[in-house]
Amino acid sequence: TATYNCWAQMLGRCLNQNKTNYHRYGGRGITVCERWKIFINFYIDMGDKPKGMTINRRDNDGNYEKSNCHWATAIEQANNRRTNHLLTFDGKSQSMAMWEKEKSWPPHTLSRRLRLGWTEERALTTPVRNCHRHSTAKECA
């Protein structure tokens, strides 16, 4: 089943040094809790894998265990990567892509603003102006 395959892949990433992505998981200390090394326990805790979703660790440095895992969409997964730059505003932390999506802004608006030396607060609170194709990055930030 899809759930079983997800479980088996999770184990492989963390326990099998021959897997190509082991260095990103088991190789950096990510483990699977003892309970989840038995499929039925994983299934009891997580249920069926919803179509289009994958297992996600809320804390990327945390282990695969019930308190740290949930089913997530590809977008949620992509925005929960260790390499993402998170911005915090009004007590809410999100990747730049998620802030841009929430605000209906064009991609890369925030990274462009930050490269120009804007503070995170200014970058997140200044509305985006309508820009024309020939405008400079500075004018469109």
C-alpha cells in the first residue's frame, strides 16, 4: 500500500547507509522511534496516507515519531526545508515563498527586497507596486 511504501522509505532513509539520501537523514542523526519500526504501530499512529501527501517532520532536526510527524502536501514539504530562509512577523514564521503566496505577491519579491537591504518588517509590510517590464529591480521592490 502507499502507507506501507512510505513507512519502508522512511526506515530506509534513516537506517540504511546504502540509500542515496541517507546522509540527509540517518547520517545526520535522524532516527525512527522504536515504536514505528513495526509497521502496524506506525499505521495506528498515522493512519492511511492521504492521496498526494507525504510524511513530514514538523521539526527537521527531530526524529520520526508521532509527536513530530504529520501528513503534508508537496507545498508544505517544500516550505519546511532546512535550507529555507524563514521570516517572522507578528509571531508567525514562514518561508519567503509562503509569505509571498499569502500576500499574493510575485515570486522572489522578498528575497529581492532583503538583498536591497530592507529590514524584514519593511519587506513584509510594504505593499508591492505595479511594475512594468522595463522597471529596475529597485523600482519594483
